[in-house]
Amino acid sequence: MSHREKTAWLSLIALAVTFGPYFAMVAINPPDGSLPNLRQLGLYAVVAIVQLLILGAGHLYLRRASPEEARMPADERDRAISQRATTWAYYVLIAGMIVVGCIMPFTTGGWTLVNTALAMITASQVVHYGIAVLNYRRQA
Amino acid sequence: MQGSISNNIRALRFHHGEMSQAQLGQRIGLTRQTVAAIEAGKYSPSLEAAFRIAQVFGVPLTEVFQWQAVESD
């Protein structure tokens, strides 16, 4: 497994173990509409910090495990995979932003809007790293 | 016209002192995994990378890569 595939897996796992539980909690127990709602803001801050810590520790571990591979610049296949992943993630993100920015403001607001926007950004990230992992697995 | 690209990289590596995929990759600026994907026919390299591979083995491009056309009705 190449260094870039490992980092794509790491990013996917970090998203799954942080924003997965966050959105599950938000779906089960939706925050009240009052703003700024510091409890909800605090929960989001904790999730974002935990994600950063997982990514930081993971990247550090991967760099120490195979320093030569980590130093190697992206080759043409890495760039092609990244381009494919970015294209698909862009479609998800733009669809999400149309929903959040052009449709939802007429029906809802507050944290529902904020969490939907966060969910769309997370979904686009999942698609990005998912497509990258899939392409690396298929040797495409 | 449809077709597929095949290659002789594995044989050429063998005939050049059993060069490893990592060694070949290092000489042409590709990762070992990319060389493995090219060898397996899963990834078609850029023209520049193809020429570099041929240059490493000191053979013309057509000795490394072959295009097999499939005539469709």
C-alpha cells in the first residue's frame, strides 16, 4: 500500500470516527433552534479537535513508519487519482451547497442549516477520500 | 476503434539484472505501486513516462508497449 493510499484511509477513518458519531447524535437529539447554542458549538469544536489530533498522530506515525515513501513527491498516477477524486467531491459539494444555500433557507434555519452544511462538506470529503482509496485499490 | 495496451516490462526487468519495480520507479520518478499498476495493465502511463521506461531498458518504445486493436463491427 502506497503512502498516499494510507493517508487517504487515515482521512476516511478520522472522518468516520469523529463526524460519524457527531451526525448520529445530532440526528437522534437535534439541537434547539436558539443561536449561538454554545453546547452545540462546543460539541462541534471537540469533534473538530479530535479529528485534527487523529490526523496529526496518524500522519506522524506514517511518516516515521516509511520516511522514504512519505518524502516521495506525488507521481502522475497519484495526481490523476487526486484529480478524479476532487471532481466527484466537487459535484457532491456543489449539490449540497445548492440545497443548503438556495433551498433550505426558505424552510429552516439555525443549527439545522449549519449541520446540513457541515454534513454536505463531510459527505464531499468522504467521497473524495473514498474515490481515492477505490482507485488505489483497483490500481487504476 | 477499441483495443488494449500490453507491455513487456516484467520480462525487460528480468533481463536487466532482475531490476525491482521500486528500482525502476526510482529511475523514472514513479512509485513502486504505479510501476506495478502499469505492469499489470491497469494504468496507462503518460507518453513521457512510457519513453522514460523504454530509455531505462535501452529499447524502442514499441518493444516495451504494444497496442492490440480489436475491430468492432
